[in-house]
Amino acid sequence: MSRLDLHLHTTHSDGSLSPGEVLALANKAGVTALSITDHDITTAIPEALAAGLSFGIEVIPGIEISSFLDQSEIHILGYFLDWQDPSFNAQLLALRQSRHRRNPLIIEKLQALGIDITYEEVRALAGTDAVGRPHIARALMDKKVVTSAKEAFDRYLAHGKLAYAPRELPTPGEAIRWIKAAKGLAVLAHPTWVQPTEGTLTDLVRQLKSDGLDGVEVHYSSHSARQTRDYLSLAKEVNLLVTGGSDFHGVTKPDIEVGIGKGSLHVPHGLLSKLKDAAARL
Ligand SMILES: [Zn+2]
Ligand SMILES: [Zn+2]
């Protein structure tokens, strides 16, 4: 069966496998088209495109940008964008710099809790410029402070936990505008994690559409069948495109596999042509 997976992370952000390794897994899973959507960075794309050619897998350039609205983090995916666009990459660089200001604050809090950890160690372990909390989680796992990334987040790293530090982030409207300026389609990622403080999810999606949003990630590893139906009707109601992907990360999300998520993910292949048509009109 031919599969589609439009949400994948590599070692270029917080995934544990290289672009080539992710493509090899995708090939094994029967994925025929995919998008690498690393956080705030596009450096995985050349290797992914090359691996795509050798496996015969279509690779769509992608991105996932973290944004912040009313106390909650909202992720915006970008597809088919001009990933080499200089001003887009300058905006991503500024976002990564905000991570380098935040991460040492988290490390200081962990040190104050008596945990032996340095930011230099975390950066060396990450091996990328897009260093994030999952890398800190992995360092805590290596040091046997915690046994899983989930425990690291639940005890130390999540919002409101012992070593949490805030990060300067764009609004979702800004992230959408950056993607559109780079000629990409902007998509609201994993709506299950979006918790609007005011109004409903539909209100928020309508507001984001007025900022330029093109689609909603309806098919997602942790969406229940009911959520998938609800988000599908939301996309229809607001007249937005439908996308889907696993959000594969490797060891930091060990229950999620390329192409099939937790086993039941199925991203309909037919949605790809609608995305392409929309991208061609940009
Ligand atoms: Zn995300
Ligand atoms: Zn993701």
C-alpha cells in the first residue's frame, strides 16, 4: 500500500535519526511521498532530497515553526516552500538563537536541583543548531536522572514544571506570514494539542485563516478516530486543506513509527494532489 507521511523529524532538529535513515524507514513502510518538517531549521532537506531520489520517494520541503498565543504553544507546519529563501532562513536563525538564550536558563535550574549537567554537553549531544528540550531530556536519560523523555518533561521540562523556562516565540500569525512569504502552504499542526484560552478551536482556526492559514493536520499519530472526524469537518467548515503525518522523532517518541504512527495512522494519498494544486497557485 502506498503511504504518505507529511510530518517527520531528523537529527537536524530533535529527531534521533539522520534524513537518510528516516527515508530508509519510510521506504520499508511503503511511504511514497513525505515531508521532513524539522523544528526551525531547513538543513536536512538536501540530504532528504538526495535519499528521496535513490529510494524513489517524493520529498516535499517542509518546516515546523513553534509559535505562542495566549499562554499556549502552537506549531505551524510549512510545505512546498522555497526553503533556501534568505529572509526565511534569517527568521529561522533568530528563532534558534532564542533557543540558545532559553536552554542555559533550563540548565541552571536543573543544576540548582543538584543535577550534574552542562549546556555544552547538551549541545554536543544534539549535534545541530536547533537545540531543544528533547535534547536536554536525552541528556537526562543518558545520566539516568530519568528513564524516558516523557518523565523528563513531566518532572522538569514541561510548562510549569521544576526546570521550565519560557522562550521568546513569534505569534502563529507571524509564523504563517513567514511561510507564505517563502511561497509555502501554512498548516496548523496537531490540533489535539492546541488549547485556546478564549473561544473554540474553530474560532482560532478562523482567525488563523485570516492570517493566511491554508490547512489543518487532520491525520496525526495521537488523534483518535473521533478527533480525526471532528478535525475533518472543521477543515471542511472553514474551507481549509487537509494534511497528515506521524510526527516521527525516533527514540524521544518511541511509540511512533514512520508512515503508520502508533499503528492506525493512515494519511490518504489523495490529499497530496490538492496540496500541490494549492501550492501551484501561490
Ligand atoms: Zn509539533
Ligand atoms: Zn513535529
